[in-house]
Amino acid sequence: MLILGSILVQLLHLALVLAAAPLVIGLVRWLKARMMGRRGASPLQPWRDLLKLLRKRPVLAENASVISEVAPFAGFAATAVAVALVPSFARGMLLAPVGDLVLLAGLLALARMALALAGMDVGTAFGGMGAAREMSFSAFAEPALLLCVLTFAILAGTTNLDAVSATFHDGALGLRVSLGLAAVAMLAVAVAENGRIPVDNPATHLELTMVHEAMLLEASGRHLALWDYAAALRLTLWLALVAAVFLPFGAAPAGSGPLAWLVGLLAWAVKMGGLCLMLAGFESAVAKMRVFRVPEFLGAALLLALLAAALLFVSTGLA
Amino acid sequence: MPEEFSLAWLLVLLPWAGAVLLAFLKGEVLAARVNCGVSAAGFLLALVVIGEPFAVQGWTRLDALNLPLLLVAALIGLTTAIYSLGAVETEAFDTLRLRAYHAAFQTFMGAQALALLADNMGVMWVAIEIATLASVLMVGVHGTPPAIEAAWKFFILCGVGIALALLGTIILHLAAQPVTGGADGLSWAALRAVAARCDPGVLNLAFVFILVGYGTKAGLVPLHAWLPDAEAEGPIAISAVLSGLLLNAALHAVLRVKAILGANPDVVPPENLLLALGLASVLVAAFALWRRRDARRFFAWSSILHMGLAACGFGFGGAVGNLAGLLHMLGHSLAKSAAFFGIGAAIRLRGSQRLADLGGLCASQPALGWALLVAVLAVAGLPPFALFASEFLLLAEAASHHAWAVLPLGLGLLVAVAAKITVGQALCLGEARPDLAGPAPGWTVLGPIWLHLALALLLGAALPGPVRALLGEAAGVAG
Amino acid sequence: MTFGQLPYDVAHLLGGGMLLLSFMLLYQRRVGAVVNALATQGALLAAAAAWQGFVQDAPQLYLTALIALGAKAVLIPLALRLLIRRLALARGVDTALGIGPSLLAGVALVALSILVALPITTGVAAMAREDLAIALSVVLLGMLMMITRRNAILQVVGLMSLENGLVLAAVGVAGMPLVVELSTAALVMLVLVVAGVFVFQIRGRFDSVDIALLHPHRGEGG
Amino acid sequence: MLTALALGLLGFPLLAALALPLGRRGGLVVHGGSAGLCLLLALAAGGSLGFGLPEGVLGLPFGPAWGGAGLAMDGLSAWFLLLLGLAGASASVFALGGPPRGLVAWPLFLFGMALALLAADSFTLLLGFEAMSVASWALVALDHREESNRAAARLYLVFAALAGLCLVAAFGLLGAVEFAAIRAVPPEGWRANAVLVLALLGAGTKAGLVPLHAWLPLAHAAAPSHASALMSGVMTKVALYVLARLLLDLAGPVQPGWWGLPLLALGAASAVFGALRANLEEDTKTLLACSTIEHVGLVTMGLGLALLFRGADLGALAALAAGAALLHALAHGLFKTLLFLVAGAVLHAAGSRRLDRLGGLIHAMPRTAVLALVGLGAAAALPPLSGFASEWLLLQALLAGWRLDEFGAQMAAAAALALVAMAAALAAAAMLRFFGMAFLGRPRSPRGAGAREAGRFELLALLLPAGLTLLIGLVPGAALALAEPAIRLLAGAAQVPAQGIAQGVGLAAGEGQAGLLPLSVALLLGLAGVGAWAVIRWRSPGATRRGPVWNCGFIDPPEHLIFGDPLSQPSAAGLAQPLRRMLGGALLAGREAVAMPSPGETRPARLEAGFADPSGRFLLTPAARLRDAVAAQVERLRDLSIRGCLSMAFGTLVGLLALLAWLEGG
């Protein structure tokens, strides 16, 4: 029964996230447009774009190798598996025992690698430049992420996402400075990983500043659709991750019934909406920074996360 | 004259008889062959001696300490004679010089055997003196100004050293005289037996003179100045016997006296003095290696280094330290003479012994180049040759009982190994040089090298049980 | 044998004489006089050896005395004189360390010898002990002379003086075997050194057979 | 069992002896024989790990002058022997496809490593260790006609000698020669700490830990590919084996936990430094060698953590850290062998090791490219390959670092965690750059444009480590189950709980709190990929079209460049630019200078970029300068005249006499 329930939750979660991902992107765009005083496209627009792209025949460069054709699937698969591990409306999904934060980082790295490989496949200057920058940023983002994970591990005693979320939900942790610091660090990493302002601008094709888009210049048709979908999934994943860890309220606990799921779903929608609003607000408020300032941005996040861990050492060490 | 005639004396007299014969023998090739024959006979005799019981017979003694040294000496004598067989034609000797060279060589071999075999410290002194005179003759045999210069330096410095050693010997007797009443007053066995009852002060004094005296012959810093020049001039084969045999004989003499002092608990430990000179030799020689521009001087300085290492081993003392020192002496004799054979062949091809003139041997003379390279690695103390084993033991012993010595010893070893690797690579690796493209050296060069290396390999990594027991006993004798 | 006995007195006197002559060697400013002093030291050595032969009733020491007299008191000094005349050497003494300082250094060396020899040989017969101190001094003074004089002849003289000290030590030890053989062997070396000086016509220092020719060869050239 | 192993070992020198008389035909015999013997070693080691290790010590009938040599196999040696066997077999098979060179040195190299791993006493261990160094030096010096190779060989052997000397001293401080005797009387006090320092210096040098790594990139690049593969994959592991043997086994179970800190620090420094430098190097083999520095650092960190946890009586965590170190050693040994062999295959096919002369090889060498992708995925720690499994364990061990009871250690673990993450990301960047430059894009040189697929021996040689990398990645638990005896040894036998870190085919950490089941991850990935593919095929059935590549606005290549203008492609230096600017300036003295022509000048603008390893500036150059200064002083002794020499002897004599007088008077 329990297993059946977990399978059901897992499937529902997957369907929910797959359906919601383009909506999240669309929502952020719409919110940003509204904040800037434009009407903005409907939040459903990304879904329409995806379907349109699927109808188009992809064009590959003459010297494109099999990498160009396989990498979109690999990148999508890695992101999809990662997103399947992050709880949304309920905990206790089928894959919860597998849902390890380090594995999550690994899967994201896999997706990143697939994207970078695709970017370099044809051998154009922009693809290589974008790939090199993307990989370089991750050298700062990953340590910050793992230090955040360390904070969770100290508090929850595990790196299993489901367990962390449960602990933060149930445990009487109270408000902790260290968690706040970790949250800020995590948000910074999320911004960088998703190529959002101020690290990268998802809407620009200005050659000298682009990172993520530079790798997609050669992609078209269904390949581009997959990449865009994977990017949307990734943004959703990060927002869901932040929600699961820092805002665990309302999510249905493991083994609960459909009613709790419904409550959880509502709570999740609210949380995601709030996060989208925050993101849109932040993106509207700040400017894109120079590429070589990014390490400072991420380095600050890294230090914040380290500080969070250090504070925890002090408090747990004295306890 | 000896009271009893022992087989050991044959080892001395046979080469001397050969020397007399060779002094009058004309005909270059014939002389070289006779030289070989005499040396071969000496080597066979040395093999026969293995079967003799360890005992004192008159002025001579045979024990575990001198037997291995004797065997190695006889072997190197033989291989050097073989090597000379191929080399005499190119050394540009006239007949007189050749005769002098061969006679001096055999005289040296006989004196060398006597120096190792002598039980009487006086006889040992006389033997070392004869060996010195013979080797002075060999070093200067070319008659060129640098050769004369080197021989003269060798002669004066070692002459003074020898004189001091004689004083040491006399004082040794003085120490024992009140106890023995003068009878057998110079016999090592007797001295060692009564050492415990001798005045420690006199023994100390004797050791200081012996150390400075024979230490000069062993090339220990700061008494080493003659050695690089002596080994770098004169016929190439001589460098092999000088570094392979003469140094051993001198160090062996120091060891004997050290063993005497070791029997008296009240003396200033002779090990410490030996260790001080040994460490000085290691450090000075290691750094001096980096300034060498002359191939043979390079290896001569390496002899100083290795004698210093052996002295360190004996300076650590005890069964392990002595074993390390002894093994090092034996391994050094084998490896260094192999290296000298190789570098000698290269020098003959090129007609110059400047390091800058030699190079790329592996490409121009593959057989010689690789043999020389392996020999240099063996000299550098890399496995699996004997010097690796002895240096392992030496450093391990230093670490376990004289931890302060690890740093200077390790530093010296590292600096020296680096220098040897550098020079070995410069000599052997690199592009072929047209000026080294002469006829390939024959078996008279390669045979001795590989034979020495094979023996050094056995000595280092795969020693049969009986030999192992013998060396262990020798370490005990060196007390 | 105790203090004041005749054998001791005579031996001590002879040894003391040799030590005094060692100082004379250091003190002399003219080469000829140095050779004379050396000959006298040789003669004293012969006398000391003969006296010890008499005291110890060791006939072989007479032989030593005879050799010493013949070689060291007569032949080698003669040879050296010949050499001086043949090579037309400067008659003056060329010193690396001035006469005065070398004498001072000599006194210090004697003090060192006594310091080393006297307290430590309490168990040994007094005669040998005194002789040992003197012989040590002679040896050290000889070596001092070798290193403080630039002239080859004087350096040979230093070596011979050193040798004299050795023989003095050897004959002073009662019952020393092989004295004759050892002293002869040492003498052979000396003779060879002198012969070397003859053959190679060494004019100036020991170091070089011919300075102008050799300098580039010592060591490794450029 | 041991006797059979010893006889097998003897086969190696036999092969070396055969090499000379066989001449050119010897290649087949020597390399084929080596491959066979290696497989046997791997079988023996794996079998022993699976079905019980042989007991006791096998005394050899001969030995050094002071005693017999002995062989023994415990879990630790067997684990590393397994690696040696597998990697050695691949490399030997690879060598079959190349010209028969270095035939004497190759089996001796393998022999030395095996001997070092199986030794039961310090002399035999060091004999093997140094034989390994000398034999591999001969391989490095094989192409000695090139000046740079000679310099690399020289530097290599000097560092090897340094390693040997330090290890001899370390073993000397331990007192006895036989391991059993050392274990009976573990060192204490300053002696133990000196062992720590010397072991780190000795094994660290040979393993290539920063700052003693200067030799490694040079030597690995100079050796023939199959030799560099083994040097990188296995030889550095043998050094780590010695480190583990010394510090975690022979030094006894009582050493304090802080012993782990220097290991952790050196390991972290090596990891970041190596990975960063791999991003800047422009030579395939040098790049891979720098990546080796990184992974060696990671293994060292695992060992250091094991020491830390052991000192704090956290047995389960110590086992976790030790497991991480062991698994990573095996994983790296295999995937690095694979990558070096790939570099070798590329070198054979495209004639260059320079990234700037390669490109587009995925078209000519598709099989090699796929196998390379496996290796670099593992090196970049991507799931579900072996590198990810082992780094996951390491990260889990670091994430548990807060359980240590000292603030300093906790902070060290946290900082190390960040550095490992950074190293992993940097490694991914470096591997991407390697693959992207060599296999993707268009050819950059005519020779590269005419490349052919690797030969059958080479492909066969690549297949074995690639398969194992995948296998270990998928079932790391099964692999770690084999390492159980070694983990017990390293973690301090008594403390390890019965339930290990291997759970079925997966892994578990933090007392079961976190788990990794790569098989399921792989399954999910496959499912997601195939699902997406099916959906897409259904919604978007149209075939792809091919069109000319958009050349970013560059002008068309000239006629003679049939494969396109290499200048319009990313260059190795260009791909390195972001990291050179972000991290390289501080750590590697990276520099960039633009030479801009003034207006009106016709010369092109030039960008000069480069970096310098600080170990040269701060370690090698000062050491050489110091050596020369001392040598110059020493040389003054040589210029003395005979009188001067006599004075020295006289001074010695007088000094000794004065000493005597003083000693006896006072």
C-alpha cells in the first residue's frame, strides 16, 4: 500500500513538474514584463514555443557528429531524473531513498557536460566560448552548493533530500542564522546554475556576454526544444529544491493520503509562485555583471556557505 | 720472514714473481697476455683460499673481514688485466713504459693482497707503502706534465699520510707493550686480545694517527686532495684499481685498528671520528660533483663520496653499520671499476676526457652506452645493485640509531645521486656524435663491465645464504 | 727505570737535542744552515737509536743507528747540498709563515704534544712516555715546516725531520718488532722523494714540476 | 598461492631477459607475455579478495646481505595488485599495437610495482619501488634524442631518488625490517612524527602531491603512451599504497588524529592545483598527467580523513573514508589508463599530442571517441561512472567531517569539501576541453584530417578499462565488497562495524543515512532518455537536414585548407581563458598580454598567454641556486696547492689531537 502510494506520488510529481516547468519559465517572463511595465506574453507561451519547435525539422551543421543528436537527450534525461528526485507537493516518493543531494549535483553536472559537449561539437567559436565559461562558473558554484549541503547534513544528519526536507519540516530547528546564510548562498548558486541575471541573461544573444545561449546556437528543431525544456526543468528543479529545503511547510508527509497531497499541491504552487516573483523582482532590479565578475559573486556565496557551516560547528560543538 | 708458509703468501708472491717477469718481458701483446695470465692465476688462488680455514698463520691472517675484500681485489685485478689487454695498444706506451706499467701493476696487486692479509700491523703498513709506490709509478707512467703533477701530489700527500700511519702503528705497539711485554706486539689478533687492558689514552692517540694516515689513503675529506687527480691521470685501468682496491685496503686498515679500540670500553669511541670524516666526505664530494668538467675526475670524486659513505657505515658501528660499510666497500669496488671501464672506453674513442666532449653514447655506441649508463646508475646507488642495498642499510641504520645524521647523509646522497643522473644522462643519452663513431669496443671492455654489474646485482638483491653468513661474520670482526 | 737513572737521562738528552734541532730548523734563515741542522739531527737520531740498542740490549737497533747515521746524517744532506748547488737555488728561506710566528706555532705544538702524551700514558714506562712526547713534537714540527716553507728543499727537510721523529718514537718503544724493516721502508720513501726532486728538477714549490707548464693542468683546465 | 604468485613475478624479469635476444620480434612475446602475466596477477588478487587471502609470509630463498626477503599479500596489497593486473594488461595489449620499444624496461617496470605491492619487509618494498622508478625512467628516456625528454627523465629520476631516500629514512625510523616486527613495536613520540613527515615527502613525491609534483607532467608526457598510462594509473597508486601502508598500517593504530590534517591539506592542494593546471595545459598527455595530480590528491584526502576519523574513534566513518580512497584509487587507475591509452591512440592516428593540432577525430575514430567519453566522464565524476561513485563516497566522508570533535578539524573538512567540489568541477572542465579539442569540431592540421581509427590491439586495450569503469560505476558496492579486508586494515580493524559501506551493488554512507544506487540511476537515465526519444519521435518524426556551419562571421577559409580554417575554431589557449583569468593568475602565475598595433600599423594584434608552475619558481630554482652556491664554496678546496692540502691534513691532525687532549683533560 505504502509502496503503491509512493509510486503514485512519484508519478504525479513527475507529471506535475514536467507540465509546470515551461509554465515556471513563462511565469517569470510574464512577471518580469509586468514589472517593467510591459504586458508580456502569456505564461503558456513557452509551451507553445516547444510544440512549435517540435514541428520543425532540425538542421545540423555538415560536420556535426552524433554528439549533436544524442546530447539533447542525455541532457534532458539527466535533468529529468534530477527533477524527479526533488519532492514537490509530497515527501516519501518512490525515488526518495535515491534522492541524494550529492547525486543531484552529479546529475546536474552530467546535464551541463552534455550541453557543453553539444556546444563544442561543430567547432564554432561561440560554442567553445560558452562551454568554457559555463564549466568555469561551475568551479565556483559547485563548492558553494556542497557547502550548503554540508549545512543541511549537519542539521539533518544526512544528505538525503527527502530526509532533509522532513527534518526541516518536523524538527524544532527554529530560525538559525546559519540556515539564512545557507539560503542566500543557495539562491546565488541557483541563479548562476540557471544562467539568470546577473550571471547570464537568458534573453540575450549579445555575443560577448552570452554563456548558455552560446552553446545552443547550432541547435534547432526538436534538439532546441529539448534543450529549452531541460533548461525550464532545471529552473523548476532549483526553485523546488529551495522550496523543499527552506520552505518545507505544507508538503504532504510520507504515506499521507490524497487530501494532504492536495494541500501540499496548493502550498507548492504558492511557494513556487512566490519564488518566481522573487526571481522576477531580483532580475528586474539588478544588471547583468561582467563575465569575470561572476567568480566574485559565486565566491561570496561560497564564503557565506562556509560561514554558515562554521557557525554550525560552533553551535553544535558547544552543545 | 714468516714463521710458517701459508697459502696466503702465495697470493702475495705470485704477483710479485709476475712483476719481476714482466719487468723484463718485451713484446707488448705477450706482456699483456702474461699480465692477464698472472692475474687469472691470482684470482684462482683467491678462489682456492676460500676453502682455507680462518686462522692466523705467522704474519698473515685470513678471516671473514678480509676474505671478501681479497676476492673482490683478485677479481678486479683480473678484469682490469683483461681490460688492459684491449687498451694497451691505444694508450700509446713505449716498451719501457709498458714494462714499468705491467711490473708496477703486479707489484701493486701483490702488495694489495698483503695489505689485506697481514695480521701484523707493521707488515700491513709496509704493504700499503709498497702499493702506494707502485701506484705512484702507474699514475705517472705516461710522463706527461699532468700525469707527473698528479703522481707527485699523490706521492707527497700519501707519503706524509703513510708516515703518520707509521707513527700510529708505533703508538699502538706502545699501548700494548706494558701488557704484552713486546712479544707479538704488532699482531692484530694479539693487540685485540689485550686491548681491554691497554691504556685507553694511548689507544686514542694511536687511532688519531692511524685515521689521519690511512684516511689520507682512503681519500676521506679533508685528506682527499690527491685522489681526483691521481684517478684522472695515468692509464685508465689504473683508476679502476685505485678506486676499487687501494681505497679499500686503506679503509680496511683503519677498520682493523677501530676493531682493536672497540675491544676497550674506555676509549673515545673511534666510530665518532670516523663518522665525522665520513660525513664531511659525503657532503663535500656530493657538492663537488656538480662542478666537474672532467669525466674521470667526476668518478674520482664519486669514490670520495662512497668512501665517506662506507666510513659513515663503520662510524655507525655495530653489526648493522659495519655490514652496511662493508657491503658498500664491496659494491663500490665492483660498480666503480665497471664505470671506469666504460668511461675509459668512451674516452679512448673520443680522445678526450672532458665531459663536454663526450655524449650521446647510447646512440653512437649502443652496447657501450647502455653498459655505461647502467654502471653509472649502479654507482649512483639505484637498485637493484649492491650500493642500493648498502645505502638502504646505512640510511635505515642512521634513522633508527643516529637520527641526527639522517639529514646530512640524506642531503649528500640526494645531491650526489642528482649529479650522477645528470652526468650519466649527459654521457649516454642524446643525439649520436660522429666523433664517437669509432669501432665498437670488444668483449675486453663489455665483459668486465657486465661481469661486475652482475656481481653487484647478486650482492645487492640476491645474496646466497653462505655469503650472507660470511658478511655477517665480517661485520662482527670489524667490531 | 725511574727518574734520574742514567738510561733515561741519556735518552731524554738525545731526544731533547733532536727537538731543539727541530726548532733550529724552523729558526734558520739560510738553506745551508738548515741542511746542517738536519744532518746534526740525523746524527743525534743515530746516537739515540744506538743508545736504545744498548739499553734494551737489542742488537738490531745498532743497525738502525747505522742506517740513520749513513743516510740521514751524511748521504742525504750531501745530496741536498748538491741539489742546492746544481739548481742554484736562492740561499734564503722563503716562508709562508714568518720565522717568529712559526716558532710560536712550534711551541704551541710542543705544548699540545705534551698535553696529549703526558697525562694519558701514566701506565706506560716513563722512558717511552717522555720519548713519545718528544717524538710527537718532532713529527708535528716537521710537518709544520713542510707547510710553512715554500721552498722544495726545505719541504723535503721537513719531511725528513718528520721521519726522524718517527724513528725516534720507534726506537724508544721497548721491544718494538720490525724496527729495522719499518725504518728502512720509511727511508726508502724519503730517498724516493729526494730522487723525485732531483729528477724533476723542482725549483720552487713542491706542487709543480714546472709551474708555467702545469698550472693549466691542475684540476680541470677551463 | 604465494608461491605461485612469486613464480609469476619471476616471469617478468624472464621476459626482460628474453627481450634482447629476440630483437624486433620480441615485442609480441614481451608485451603479450606481460599482458598474460598481468591478467594472472589480477585473477590471483581478485580471487584472493573474493575467496580468502593467503596467510603468512613467503620467505624467498635469496635476499639482501642482512636477511631474507619476504612476500605476503593482505587486503591492501591485493587491492592494488588487482589494479596493477587490470591496468597492466590493458597497457601491454596496447603496446602490442605499437612498435616494439622499451622491451627490457617494460616487464621490469611491472615487476617493480608488483614486488613493491607484495613485499613483506621494507627492503623488498623499496627494492621494488626503486626498480619501478628506474625502469620507468628508462621508458621516459626512451626518446632520449629530444632534449626535453632528457630533461624530463632527469628531473623524474632525481625526484624518484628523493622519494626513495625519504622512504628509506622513514622505514629506518620504524626500526625493524619485517613488517610484522614493525607492527609489533609501533613508533612513538617524535619518531612517529618524523615518520609522518618522511612518508609524506617520500610517497608524496612519487605520487605527485603538490608541491613535489614538478616531475610528473613532464615525465608522463615524455614516456610512450602505454608507459605513461601505467605510470599515471598505477605507479602513483603504488606510492599511495606505500603511504597508506606506512601511516595507516605500520605506524600502528595509536597515532593521533591530527596526522590526517597534513594529508588532507596536501591532498586538497593537489586536487585543486592539478585540476586547474589540467585546464591550462595544451598537450594531451600533460593535461592528463595534471589531472592525475588532482586524483592522487583526492585519494590522499581519503586517507587523511580515515586517519582523522580513526583518531576520533569514528570507526564507521574511517571505513567510509578508507573505502572512498581505495575505490577512487582503483577507479582512477582504470580510467586514467584508459585516457592515456586514448591519448596514445590519438597520437598514433593524428600524429600530435598538441590540442591545437587535433580536432574532429570523432568522425575518423568513432569507437575511440566513445571509449574516451567513458573515461573522461569518469574523470569528470559524472554519474553513473566509477569516478562519481568514488567521489560520492569521498564527499560523504567529508560531509561527515563535522562529527570530528575539534573545531579545527571540522573547518578543515569543510574547506576540503569545498576544494573537492571545486576540483571536480575543474576536472569536468578540463576533460571537456580535452574531448572537445581532440574529438569535436573540425580538424586543425592536415595530419589530423587524415587520421584513421585505432588498430584492433589498441581498441581491445581501450575496451577493458572502459568496461571496468562502467562496471564499477554501476555496481560500486560489489567492487567495494572486494575491498573489505583492505578497508578493515586502513580503518583500524577493531572499530569497523559489521555492516560495511557496500550495500549490495550500491553504496551507503553515514550509517545508512544516505545511499547511492547507481544502477537505478542509470536505469532512470536510460528510461528518461528512451522515453524522451520515443515521445520526440512520435511528435517530431522529420529527419534532420544538414547545412553549412555558421562560421560566426569569419571569412571563408582559403582553398588549400580543405578542412576549414583552424583559426576560426576555439584554440586550446582560448578555452583556457576563463579559468586562467579566474584562478590561474593567483595559483599558476597565469598571464595574458595583448600586443595591440597602434593605429595605422599593419601588423596583427597578438595575444600572448601562458602560465608558470610555481613549484619551479619557489622550489626547483632556489634549490638549484643553493646547490650551486654551496658547490662553488666547496670548489675552493680544490684550488689549493700541495702545501695547502698538506695544511688541511695537518689541521685535521692537530684538531683531532686537540680534541683528544680536551676530551681527556676535561
